[in-house]
Amino acid sequence: MADKTVFGENMAVNIPLQLADENETKMDTDPPLYETPQVDFSSGWKDRGFAIAFWIHTIAVILVGLILGAPIVFSIVRNIEFNSLEQLSVNLNIKVYLYGLGAAGVAGGLASIITLFFLQACAGQVIKCAFLIIIMAHVMLVVIFFFVFFPLCFIPGFFLVMILIYLSCIRKRISFAEAHLQAGCASLRSQPSLILVAILMLIVEFLWFVFWLLMVIGMHRTFMSSTSTSSLNGNTSLTNTTAFNLSSSTPARMMTTKLVNGSKKKLFNGTSSGMREKQISVSKNMNSTDRRFEDNNITRNSTSEAPQWYSSYINDIIYFFMMLSWYWGAVTFGNIAHFIVACAVGRWWFSTESNEQYSTGNSINRAFTTNFGTICMGSLFEAIIKALRSTANKNRQKSVIACVLGWILGIIEKVVGYLNEWAFIFAALTGQGFVEASRSFIELFKKRGWTAIINDAVIGTTLSLINFIVGLISATAGGLLVYFMTNKSPEQIIASIIVAIISLFIGIFMSSIITTILISCVRTVFVCFALNPAALGATHPDHLQKLSKVWHKFYPQEYATSGYITNLNTRVNIFDTRINDIAEQVEQHTREIERIDMKTLSYVPSEWGHDVCKLLNIRADNDWRLLGKRFGYSTSELKHWAMQTDPSMSLLNEWFMTHKTDEATYGLLKVLNEIGRQDVKEIIHKALTAAGELIPDDISIEIKRLPPIFLSYQWGSQKAILKLKTNLEQAGYSCWMDTGQMGGGDKLFAKIDAGIRGAKVIICCMNKNYAQSDNCSREVHLTISTGKPLIPLQMEKQTWPPEGALGPIMSEYLYIRFYDRKNNDENYWPTDKFTELLGQIRYHVAPDPDMITQQYYNWFVPRIDNLIFLQTQTTNDNKDKTIIQDNIPLVVTHPQIMISYQWDYQIDIVNLYKKLTKLGYRCWLDIFQMGGGDSLFEKIDAGIRHAKCILSCITPKYTKSINCRREMALADALQKPIIPLLLEETSTWPPAGPMAMVFAEKFYIDFRRSMNDNERWVGKEFELVLARLKQLIPEVQTEKPQRHLIDMQRPTTAIKQQDKRRQRIKSAPVTPQSRACSIM
């Protein structure tokens, strides 16, 4: 690859892109906007003529080289005696040299990759270290020359002073270069395929050199045989001085036939005499031919001066075109790699939406198609300057003018090459042609005010030193390997030195591949920052922060006048304006949506509801919470509303839903006056006045909540329902019944509607006449339409579901049998069924403890014999002693097992609960959760969420129970392990219905065989349950280890000695303040 900075000398070039009489950039002229460049793939080929000319030139070189040069090379190869070469390989031990050079290549490659990581991690320290090494090297030279020859020490001393002055001038630019170098390293690491592209282009350049050399050899031999002496003299001069190298800054010398023969004499000095004779004969033939040419020239010169003058110019012209051919190909292939690297950095810099245009495939395609003419055009200009400089340097020993001209052309070459690289970067990012890209690049940097900043000599110096250090590492590795692999002899040191020197150049070559790419990355970062720095914030904000920081610190004036801050502020202001507009629109839409919601989803009048709720939601002593307390709502309901987005709206919606509008409005105004919220009251007054409504002053309304239980019945069973109402109120539930609701002049239907809407649970007392009653059917339909929970009671024996219009509705519900009672019972229902009814109500409504009479005190605590729990007491010796107390349920803070069942099997389930509890498991059972003020549904939800597994006791009624379905649906959604226990025969497995999906992949444990409740939870089936529980709950322990659950079985002394561990099972702690079983 043609490298301008690695092998050649580095030079800082500040290019004056603005006029001498032009002041610095004005702030009143708007700089170009920052925008992401877009490549137009449909715009066709740029600079197509130069691309066509380059391909014609390339094909011509290859054809001439193969036709004229290849036969000459093959003839030379055939004249070499291969036996001599084999003997030479034996004497030189080629394998050792190959091992050494291979080790040098590996060491150079690894060192180059490691250097890349070091540069990205601590580029600033590497740059400082590079200058420190240069200073130390000059100091050492001063010291050495001081002791060797004193006057010589002033030479390195002078350069040392210059370096120190230079370092003091560019000291502030180290951090600036560090930020750009780190960004370049990051972009290179994100695209490691760039190294492969560079290696492939190096191979292409080498092949180009081979074909070009074959062309030169062929043309040289042809001209020697067929042209005049002057032409041959020109070619001889060309072949003696022509230079070629992969570096574009200093040309490499092409070996002539004489040089090749001379080197062969030295190389094959130890070979056979036949070989030497052939070489001497070839040399003699060539020398005799040259002498004939020289004699002819002398003869011509003696006769006339004109032919000599003419022959010299022809010589220079031929040399110029030969070098132009070489440089155009080499520089073009090197710039292709530079173009692809710039595209890769563009992909790293810009956002995902636009970086696909810079992908590797698209970049290579563009480099060899649409933008190939751009690269060829710029490379041709650079090749012309290089060829002119080489021609001038060829004659610098003959003419002072040629020497001066060569020096001037060297400066122009660096300037043209430098500008070409920036132009190619701009062309890669924008897709423009060479002239347009060069003009756009200069104009952009001029408007940004960065014309004096495009100077990367600091980075070039550092990378050149890194190349040399990597070369030293490779030389050390190759030289040491050859030294230790060869036998000790005088040739050992010579061989090691030769391999070390070759390895030095191999290491430099390996490192230059990465450093050349890195320089292209750094310069592309500079251009991208000029094009659109904000785009880096979307992809790599950390690098944008570093670059902005160093720009603002070291070049604040250029950074300010560049327009970045101006454009950034402008864009921020534009976004602020847009955000404010959007915020206003959102607020308007929010108000409109709330207004529509209040009309469609709320019972609160929309004319004043939003403004009132907005004021009541503000935290104060007399806010919506005090209003809810005055309305008679419980603390639990207030907690639920507090979790809503608009708690005041939820409160007022409940209030207006359970009262008539005029009564609700009057009651609200009355309470607002009592709590001192005149501001809210005034809003309602204004809205009502504007609506033309009058608020009567003589409305008699008692502000109290409607009963949570609504009793729906047929008047023929009124006596039994009154008895039921009395017992429910004694158990803590106030009930609404149409008796006593006739007064006030209102229609009964309106009061029934309010009662159903205000109730939490509807109890339908079913008999044959109830199913035929139109009014009862209306009540059921209103219950279903409002979504209220419904509990049917069978007050007399009849078919289920009942015949008539209620049949399809009641078929979804499980009834409670209230007609099978004992003869001597004063109630109209069995006692256990009334307890079941209370449990069903408790699912939805918590009882009022103030209403519960002594008869139903703690009715939610089951009165079941032999329920064994624990209580810890303290004896006189201050030691905890665990004693057994009956009917004190265990307080379970985090249950391990949740038992789900249908209430017909309550006795069986209690026995299961007792047995598992005695084994040390913390179980959750709904009949122990009926205390407190929370809904049983909430406790069931918490019980399922906290449990580690669910025991599902399956019966046909269980699969049809709505509450049981809810429990299984929640457990399945939470992915809780479910153990099905089949207590009663089902038609299929999984059971038909909504639970089929839950139990589809689960195997049940069969408990159908035992009809005795006491013997159901024994045998191998129960052992299977325990085995499953052991897998799911390996530990059986409580939160406080000092409290234990003691097995009620009194083991004998012999059993105690066999297994003492049966005497202890840890259990959950007991809270003395509560006899209820809590899951919180």
C-alpha cells in the first residue's frame, strides 16, 4: 500500500485555505448545517474517463510484461544449474533461516495487534513515551560522541534542542491527538476485516510490481536489440538508476542486468566453476555490448553536439513514463484501500439507518466501480509529481537546477498526496467525484475555521516510532531463534545478524499495515466530526464527549466559530419548541379523554367532576379521605381507592352509583360544607347554576352506605328470609330487603335498583315460585348485568337448574341446600349450611366486627375438635416451653402449601390440614382466613402467591365452582406446582370444562377408594403426596427455630430411642394478639 507517512519522513503542513487579507471566520455567516451524508448509488460512475484509461494502461503493462519480459526471465532461470542451488541450500541451511523469518513475522504481527489495543487504552501515554524515547536516543548520541569525538556531539545536540522546542510547541496537542487516535482505534477494532483488505491490496501491489518489472525487462532487451545507440544509452541510464519501492515517498531501485549479474557473482561464490564461467561470459557479453555503444556515442559526439542533446531528453522522457506507469498503479491500489477504510469509519460513525451505505461490500463495490475513476484521477496527479521528482533526482548529481527542482517537487508531492487523502475521504463519505470532493472538503474546513488544525504530525511521528519498535521486536525474535538453532561457528553470528536485519524490515512492514490503516481512520474521524459530530452521539456517545472536550479545551475559538454550538443550540431550541407544542396537545387530548371518560364510564357529572377531583386529590387534612370517612366508607375501601390514578373520582363514582343524583349531590355539598371545603362547593354551585338546576333545601337524606348484602326472594318465603336477615346481621353483615322500603313516595323498583347497585353480594333465595316471578327474574338479570357476585340458596327441594327463564343463568352456579334441616331446629336451614353461606359471603365482603353478636362471635374460626396447634409459654425457670392448645390456629406468615377444595369435603380437608401441619408443613386453608377486614379474595391471592405448591382436591363440583376455577387459573398463571388429589369420580381426565387445560399434563393421585374420612389420608397414595412435597419443599422449618410443633402421638421409650428426630418438627410462630390465621 502506498503510505505517505510511515516509511517517509513526517512533516507538519499547515495549508492556508483562506486568503491573506481575509480575517478570521465571521459569526454572522451561517456555517453549513450538520447532516448525515447520503451516497447516491444511482448517480453513475464518477470520472469515468480516468477509470477507462487506467484499465487500458494496466492491461497494456500486463500484456507487454508477459509477451516480452516473461521469456527473458524464463531463459535466465533455465541457465541456472539446479545442482548448484541444491548445494547452496545445504550450505546455507535454508530451514533455519525460514524458521527465523517466520518467527519474526509472527512476533511482528502479534506486536502490531497488541500495540493497537495499547493505543486505544492509553494513546496519550504512548505518544509521550514515543517522544521520550526519541529524546533519550539523542541524549545517548550526545554522550557517545562526547567521548568518541567531541565536535560531533553538537550535531545530535542541535537536533535535541529542536525536538525539545517542537515538543513544547505541540504539547497541548497531545491530548487532542489522543482523543482522535482513540476514536480511530475504536473504529478499526470494530472493522477487523480492514486488515485483510489492506493485505489483499498489498498483494495486488506486489503483483503490479512483478508485471511492471517484466515489462521494463522486456522493453530494455527489445530496445537493446533494435533501436539506435542513443536510445540504448537512454535505456541503459534508465535501468541503472530506476527506483521502485512499495513506499510512495521514496522510490525503490530496479535492478539492471549488470546488478543482477554482479549480485550473482557474490551470491554463488562457493558454487562450481561452470556456474562462474557462465556468469563471467554473460558479463563479458554485456560489457562488450556497452563498450560498443559507448564507442558509437563517442564517435557521434565528436561529429555533432545535437544528437547527444536530443538523446539525453529522450532518455529522461522514457524514464519519466516508466516511473509514471509504476507510480500510477501503486498509488491507485494504495488509495483504494484508503477509500475502503474511510467508508468503514463512516459506518462506525453514523447511525444504523444510514451506515448500511458504508458496509464493506458496498465500499468495495464503489471503490472498483462508481468511484474508481475518482481514485484514478487523484492518483494520476500524485503519480505525475512523483515521476517528475524521480526524474529530477536522477540528474541531481549533474545539475544544481535538477537538485533544487527535486527538492521543490518533493514538497509539492507531499502537499498533493496530503490533499488527495482528505479528498478521497470526502469522496468515500459523500460519493462525489474527485474535483467536487476536493472543493467541498476545502470549503467545509474553511467555513468551519479549521484550516490550521489539519495537522497530524504528532500521530505520524508516534506511529513511525511504533513501526521501528515492532521491527526491533521482530529482529530480536528472528535473530535469537537463528542463533540458538545453528551450531556454534564463525558463521553463526553472521547468519543471526543477516536474519535480524531482514526481520527488522519484516516487522516494520507488518506494523505499517496497521498503522497506515490507523492514520486513514484518524483522518476520517476528523472529516466525520466536521460533517456531523452529533451523529456520533447516537452511536458512540463516549467518544463524542472526549472529542468535544478536547476541541473546546485546545481550540475554543475554532470550535465556537465552527457552528457546532450554534447549530446545536438551534436544534435544541427547535426540539424544545416541538416538545412544548406536543405537551400542549397532550394536555388538551388528556382533558378531552377525561371528559369523555367521565361521560361514558363515570356516574359523576362531567360539568364539575374533573375540577372537583383535581382539588380533592391535593394532599390536605380535609381532602378526599376525610370525605370518604364522612360518607361512611371503610378504611379498606379507602386503601383500594388510594391505589387508583384518581382516588377522588373513584370515591365519587361509588357514591353517585349507589345514590340518586339529586340525593348524592345534596349529600356531597352538605359534607363539603362540614369539612370546610368551600372552594370545592363553589365549583359545584357554579356548574349547577349554569345548568339551570335548583338544589332543594328540604331533601331529607341520611348519608349512610347501603347494605353490602341484597336478599332477593319471593314474598311467599318472607318469614324465612326475615329470619335469615336477622342471623346475617348478627354475624356482621347488614342486609337490604324490600320490606320497609315502601315509604318516601318513591317507586319500589328504583329502591331495588339502588339496593342491587350498592350491594357487594346478592343472595337469591330460590323456590319454585321464585323462578316463575318476573320481578325476581329482573333482579337476577340486573345482578348479572352489573357484575355482582350471586349466591343461590335452595329454600325448598326442586330440580336444578330451575325451570324457566332463570335456568340458563343458574346453571353456572352451585347452590347451597337450605331446606334439609333438623326437626327441632328453630331456623329454616341446617347450621353447617349457614356456616357455608357465611364463608361464601366472606369471599367478597368482610364482616363488621361491631355488628357481630355473642352468638356468632368468632364464627370465622372453625370449631373442629382435635385441631392441634402450638403456643409457647414461659415457665418459672425462664425457659420457653411448647405446650399444646386446641382450636388456636397457627399464624402462617409464608405458607408452604395452599389447599384448594370445594366446601362439601370440608371435614376431609381439615383432616388433611391437621395431618400435614403435624408433619411440620405450613398450610393455608380458607376457613382459617376469615378474620380481619380484608376481602377473602385478597387473602386467597396472597396465599397462592406465597405458597410453594398447591394441593387441588378435585371433585365434579370442584371443577364447576367459579371460585375454584379462579384459584387454579391464578396458580397456573403463576406457574405454581399443582398436585391433583382425585377425591371423587369424574367422567374423564383431565376433567371436562375450563380446568382441562390446567390439569392436561398432570397426573392425579387417586384417593377415591376410601369412603372413611379418618382413613382417607393413609396408605401408599398419601406417601406419594409426601414424596412429591419432599421434592418441592425439602426443608420443613419455621422462621423461629425455638418454637416447635409436637406430634400428638405419644411414642414409647423404644421408639424414641430408635428415631429421636420424630420428636421435633419446626413450625411457624404464633401471634398471641390474634386467633385468626393470617398470610400477610
